[in-house]
Amino acid sequence: IEPYSREKQQEWDDFIDRSKSPMFMFKRGFMEYHSDRFKDFSLMFYDEEKLVTVLPASRHSNELCSHGGLTYGGFFVAPFTHQYHLNECVNVLIPFLKAKGISSLTYKAVPYIYHTVLSEEYMFPLLQHGAKWIRADVATVVDLKNPLKVTKGRKAQISRAKRERVTIMESHDFESFIALENEVLGKYHNTTAVHTVQELKLLSDRFPGNIKLYIAEYQEQIIAGTVLFIYQNTVHTQYMAANDMARKIGGLDLLVKTLIEKYSDSKKYFDFGISCEQGGSVFNDGLCFQKESFGGRSLTYNLYRVML
């Protein structure tokens, strides 16, 4: 095991690109935008000189989390990596962490819809070392190759948005969108967006093909929008917001329908994200039902913990 260091950035990024889960958010240019808030403790595992897996992680006192600043994490492995590699990686990881004074490992498994090849080698060795399933956040996902029907109520709102001449377009106006997002989050959830305008602009500039903003306009005003994180197989709505006018005339409905149609040929899944709040302890039934009405159904984001 070798701790990640800056001189290994290219090797790390190249490995993520050719891994079975080639997700841009685990490249160092994304992971380190909030490096001032998280103590990086990412690890690289070598079989002799060959890199076989990496573990994006952050340290929180005596806890290691994969990763504290990201929705999920875990081991990233190459197509050539075998089960025995992961068995050995976990076998050496446990004493390594103990020697560093770490007493628990929190593992946020990457959902299967983000893998390009089957990649659950981590499960067996973690269970062998006493991993416990501690949390399941419910996400809603549309299977773009086998979609369910959109509900009648959603279709009616989409038709109304078309009659009202709502227009859908790609945008770079992150200022207006984050203002809308924070307005909605403040009104309904008493919170604000995780990313600032400056952070979203920075990340969008670094990953222009992966981070895109789409908006719904009505009478030359933004009434709804979504920031998409675009991966090899999956499109994820990182943010989604609609004001009262959009709710009334179906602005968000038309926006989502348009984007599902846009990516239905090139992607497999459209992930609306989770409907759980307060650390996964509260389920927002209304939010989940809204996502399901576009033809989505449930997938869980799973968290495990190993006490060392």
C-alpha cells in the first residue's frame, strides 16, 4: 500500500479512466476542489510494481471514509484485477489502518449502474473482516433501455409546458441557477447547495464534457434547471430545482422529459439521486414519488462499516 501523493496524480487519473468504474469525480481534479475541508487519505495498492486498485478516502479523526466529501467511493479496480487481488488488498489494508491509529472504515459502495463491468469484488473480503451494513439511501433510477410509462399527471404537465411555450436549453448561467436552487432549498429544506457558484464553474471548466447545466425558460426567465453529472453509462441529476411558476405550468416536467429523451440512445440509466434526508434516517415519500412518475424505480446507495 502506498498513500496517494501529488506526484502520482497522472498515474491515479489514468487508472480511474481505465477502471471498471471510470467516473470523473474520482479524478484528482475533482476530488481536490474541496481539499481544504477533507484530510485526504487515498491509497494505492500494488502487486509488485503493477497498480491493481485505488481507494479514494479521507480521514476523520480515527475513522477512514471512502470518501467523506463524495456521495460514494470504495475500491476502483481495473478489468484485469481479480477477486484474489481484492482479498489480498483488504487483508493488508486492515493492519495498515490499525498501525495508523484508525479504528473504523466507512465504505460507501459505488452503485452498480456506474460500473461498466461487474465490480463487486470488495464485498467478500469486507464481510470476512466483519463489515456491517449500516445505511441504505433510496435513489430513483430510470432504466433508459427498459423505461416504465410516465404517469398521466406528469404527461399533462408536460403538455401544459409546451402550450405555455417553455423552452429547454443548455446554459452556463450557474449564478442564476444556484440562486434558484438555494431559494428552493431554503424554502422547503432549510439548507443550501453543497457547491458554490465558484466551485461549480471551476468543476465545469475542468470537466466540460461531464458537467452540464440545462434550464427551462418561461418569458425569458429561468424557472427550472438541473446540473447533470454525465458518466459512461449513467446520467445523474446532481441538482434539480423549480420555482412556483415551473411547478404550476410543468417547467421541470418538460425539462426532465427532454433530457431523458436526449440521453436514451447513448446511456443506460438516468439517476435522479436519493430521496433520503437527515443522514439517511428520513424518507421523503413525495420527492421519491415525483421521480417515480417519470418511470423511475428504486436503487439503494449502500454504506458499510468495519470496526477495526
